[in-house]
Amino acid sequence: MPHLQKCVFVDDLLAVTVLSCLGAIFVLVPPFNETFLRIPIALSLFFFVPGYAFISALFPGNKEISGIERFTLSVGFSLVLTVFDGFLISLLPWGYRPAPIVISILGITTFFSILAIFTRKLKDESEQFSFSLKKFTKSIQSDEVDEGPEEPEEITSPTEIRRFHKSKSKVKAKGLKYPSIKEKGAESRKKPLPPEIEKALVIALIGSIIISSAMLAYAKITREKETFTMLYLLGPDGKAEGYPNESFINVPVNVTVGIENHELQNINYILQMKVDEEVIQELNVPLKDGEVWQKNMTYTRHSLKNDRSKLEFALFKEDLGYFSYRSVHLYLDNNNTFSHLADEKYTDASSLPVIKNGEMESSELWNFTSNTEYITGSYVSGSGINSSLAYRISSSYNGSLSDYPGQYGEISQNITCDEDTMAVLSAYVTDNFNLTSKEESQLKYVAINGDTAWSDGVSEAEGWQHLEVPIALQAGENNLTFGLMQVPGEIVPVDVFWDRISLKPLSELSAYISETNTVETVPPTSSMLELPAFTTNKIFTVSWNGTDDISGIAYYSIDSSTDGVNWDTWISKTTDNSSSFTGKDNQTYYFRSKAVDRAGNEEPEHPGPDTQTQIYTGAPRVMLDITPNPCKTATTFHVTYPVPLQSAVCQVTRDGFESESCELKSLDNVTWTGNFIIRAGDHFYVEAVCTDIFGNTVSAFDELFVDRSILNFTIELTPKTIDKGDLDINVTPSTTLKSRPSVSVSGSPKVNVTYLTYSDGSYYYKARIKSELNEGEHKVSVDGYDLESEKITGNATFVVEHSG
């Protein structure tokens, strides 16, 4: 095995390899293959690079051939290698194409470059090929072989003789003798190239040219004519420009499709027009060799689509396959406005057919069909969008479904159109699916003449969905279908409800429709701003506001009432947020609001008023109550007034004496109370003097009488005879007390007594009678103290009788 040396110079081999890689990029890869560098790099790839790598592998030494000879041979052998390479590739399945040619030349260059590295390693480092631009220039000028390096100024070691490579290694060997100056001068003299080598080179060049010419002639004679098919699109005026780029509802998009057959045989083509991968038209186009076919093809969009669509024309040879033979396409921006549809048939609702029983208020006119016993259909009361009738499609199947195309249940109805038109199909649908994810194996769907116009998987907590689907109706009979579909997967029981199905003019399509052809169904909320409890003006301002997160509020309706129960419409469909109201004296007015959003959702009616106010322009009557009256030693004054008061004072006057003031107190400024102790006298006049918040002073009058009998309690027991349960105790003192009286019930075990409330001068209690209490008569004792701290007592009896 030969001893391999270090390869001291590989830069030239790396350069040609990199140049061949650049050739592949600038010939095959866009956009590089469209730049001005494509031609020079491609020429170097075909006329120099592979031949240089081949000559480098063939002549690895530095003294074998000169630079001009290496360059000349590189060009000549590049031609030979390129011709042979092209001939071989033409015999392979890939054919004579740019990609296989460039890639094969890249492979040839890489192979010979690697081989050149090994052939150089077989030579001593001082004999390996290296490159010097200065030496190459002299070689061209002298056309001789440089047999040795120029004489150095100073010789320090044998390795310094090597000047034309980049090795910086030092060679140290014992016993070597330095050559004499005379010997070096002899070696450095230029010697003429031997005639044999010159003759061989000339023969080689001539032979390469002859071979290349022969190969080119052979390729020209034997090459088969190229076969291909042209598929193209033409815009207006038959030019490859001005293609449509936008799609409108119900507006045709026209484009001319052309096919040219250059396959050297008759071909039966199949042309498909697709929109977003959906085939909408398919044509068989048989063409003879050299025949041209052109046809104006039309695509009309009848449904809403967002973003843009891909209009594709796919061409197949003989049979349909997974991949098309040729394909061209356009991208169309979908414009969902309807301003261009101004015909009466798109705006007049009376021209549209009527869907019978669309409100589902009767139990007829819809036909139900199903392909399984597990799915049934029926009208259900109280389940509609307004708690009315709805149509329910119910599935009881629970388990895994594997059969295709699956199970379905649907309702349908046929409607008749006088002419082709478009309309908006409006419907409401909901389901009772109660799991936490969307169930894609069960679908709600709408179909028009057998084509699905809308579908959605059943889902949790979606509530009622309002569909608005633009549909195309054909002249004559059309079939509308609404159903539940179950496809292979896990199935759980579910009910789907359909309600309020109708057709609307295309011009009434909601501006707030979503990508799924559903309109917002969440109603807005509104309320009246709070009014003061009282107002002194007969004309006052009433204000309201509301919120709607998606479409926004379209208008409000405001109701008014004088009793809070019976309502009248005050303002209808207003976009304002306030208005002036005119009322009458001493009348209370109630108000409530109702909002409707831009998607058509109505807010439910408020069950009660949002706010109220009373017009107060006069002096309403003050209510004065004296309890107890007659009284023993004390009583309580109660004053009520329809508006808040600043103060309330009772003036108590005894016949022949000056008035005595009793100041009243209040927690809400509407109800005022105060206690009064009678020192002497049996008859008094009481005047309640009240000052309201507006500064008006109003009075009320009453009389107070004194009962000189003994102080006591009036005690009422209900029932008088009891087995067990609650005994109601009502205690009414004959005078005003300092605090509520204490109540006790005799018997064993002890009876618990609970205080309930105080009302109209009476105290209310409840005693819990248990079955353990002994039978017989029991006493209820009451103790209290009047305002002078004088004790008052009283008692009453009841009977306990246990049944059984």
C-alpha cells in the first residue's frame, strides 16, 4: 500500500466544488435563476468546472503540465464530460431536463475533486500541484513547463525550494546535502516542451472536439420530440392579464381556460373547476395532437365566505388521479356586501315563497323522516324560542357508532319559486347536549335541495342559535331540510329543537353575522336612571341607558305607569337616552325600559318598574295617630307624611292651659314618633306641626282622652285549648310602656316564650307548647312598666288537653 502524504493544496478543488453548487442554485432555484449571474455561472459549470476536476485527478503533480495546458485540457474535457453526461441522462427516466443535468455535473465535479485529493497525496509534498497566479502568467507567456522553482535569495533548507504551495511544514532529514548553486541554476533553466507531449495534447484536443461533435449530432438525430400539454388562463380580451380578483354574492366570475395538446397522440383530458378544493364543475375534453381547446367558464358564489377563496382548474390525463397533471389557479377576495343586488326580487319580501308553519305553532305541514328507530321527531310545547311550540328531533342512542354514512332524523318542506333568486334563510336551533366539549360526531344541519347550507356540532351551553344563511332558490320546487346527523364516533342521547323558520330578502341579512352564519342571540340590558322619590315640577327629565357587548343597542322603548302594574308605551323606538315627562299634581309615576340590539335581539320585559317618582306641588294631608287613646298615664304620637320632613312636633293643649310640646323623632324622615306622659287632666287637643324638605309647613289635628281606671293589660290567647304546638299571645297595654313587657307561662316543664313584634300599640309573642306539658289549666302572666316606672301586671288562662 503506497504511503500517503499530506495534501498541501486543496483550495482549487474546493473552489470548483463550490462553483458547481452555485451553478445548481442559480440554474434551478428561483429567484436566483432570474438574475444576471445565471448565465456566467452556468457557462463555467458546463465548460470548465467538471473538466478541471478531471484533469486535477489525472495530473496531480506540479511539473507534469503547464498552467495553460491545464486550462485548455479542462475546457476540452468539460465539453466531453458534459456531452457524455447528457447522453446518459437522456436514456434515463428523468429525461434531458435542467435539474438532472445540473445535479449530475455537480456529482461528477465532487467525485473527481475527491479523487484528485487522493492522487495528490500519492506524490511527495514538494511535487504536488499548487497554484500561483504569477507562475501561471509566466507559463502562458513562455508556453514551457517550469521544471523547478526560481532560485531563492537564501537557501536554508531543502524544503524552502517549494514556493508554489501553501505548506509551511519544515522537512528535516539527516544526511541530505544541499545542492550546489551550479546545479540549482541548471535545474532552473527553462526547457522546451517535448514534441511528444505537444503532439499528444493536440491529438487529445482534436479528438475531444470530434467526439463532442459526433455526440451532439447523434443526440440531435436520435432525440425524440418533446411531449407536453399546455394549460393556461386568459383574462378579458383574451390576454394573460386582468384576471378577476374579487368575488361577490350572486355575481358570475368569468375566466377563459385553454388546453393545448403536444403529446404526439390523442388525449382524453378531464378538467375540473374547484373552489377551495371542492369540485363544482367537471368536463371531458378529448383533443387530437396539436389541437387547441378554449372555453369561457363561470363560477358564481351563492353563500357567505370570509377571507379569500382559491379558484383552481386541475387537468388530468385519461383518468382522475390523486395528483393533477397540470394545474392553474386564481385567488379571489370574498366580498360579502349586497349593495350590488338592487333588483326588487332581492329586497321585496312579498316575492319570496312562504314557509308554512315556520313558527311551529301548529302540529302539521313538516314531514319527518329518519333512517333509524333511535331518532324520533315531535312538536313540543313550551320549548320554543318564546316558550311556545318547537319541533324536537330526539336521539336516544348511547354508544359507539361505526356504520357509514350514519344515522339521521330530519324535517323537510317543499316551497315553490317563480324564478331563480336568492334569499336569507332564518331559523333558530338549540340542543340539550350537557357535556363539557363539542360533540363532532353529532351535527345539526340545514340543507337546500340536498346540499348542506349550514352545519354545527352539538355543544354545551350554546343556547339558542340564530341562523341567517344566504341561499340560492331555483325556479320551481325547492326542498328545505333541518335535521340531526350522527356520524361514526361516540354517540350520547341528545335533543335538537328547531323554531321560527322563515325566508327574508337578501337585503335584510344581518350586518353582524359571524363566520358560522349565526347571528348574536344574547339580548341587550337596559334600565332607567334613578329618579328622586318626589319632585316639585310637573315636567321633569327621565333618563335611561343600556349595554350590548357585540352588535350594540339599536333603539329603546320606554313604558310608563301610574300604579306599577298596568303599563303604557310612552316612547317607542328611540335612540335618545333621555326625554321630558309631563305629569299631574300629587301623582306617582313608574317607568321601565326595553332595548333592542342591532342584531334584532329584544330585551325581556322588566317585571316591575325600574324607577318611580311622585309629583309634589301642594300640601298633602299629614297622618296623625295616637296609641293608646284613651290612655292611662302615657301615649305615643305617630306622624306620617308623603315626603321627607325636616321636623315634626306635636302641640298638646289642655283646656284652659298653655300648649305643651312633644318633639317627635324619625329614622327615615317619613315616619315620626314620640311619647307623651299625662300629668293631669282628662282631655287634650293635639296638633302635629310638620315642616317638609321644601320648607312647607303642614298641620294635622286629633284629640286625646284619659282613662282613669286601673292600669292593666288586654291579653288575647289563640287557641284557648291546645294539645301541642304554638300558642299566640297578643298583649295590649292600656298606657305607653317604658319597654316591652315580659311574658311567662306556668307549667312543667318550662314553656319557652318568644317575642315577635310590636304593631299598632300591641305586643305579639309565641309560646311553644310541648306534649310533655301536664294537662289542665295554665296561666299566662304579663309584667311591664309605664313611663313613670310604675309596674303593671296582667294574666290570662288557657287549657292543655292531650289527645289519645
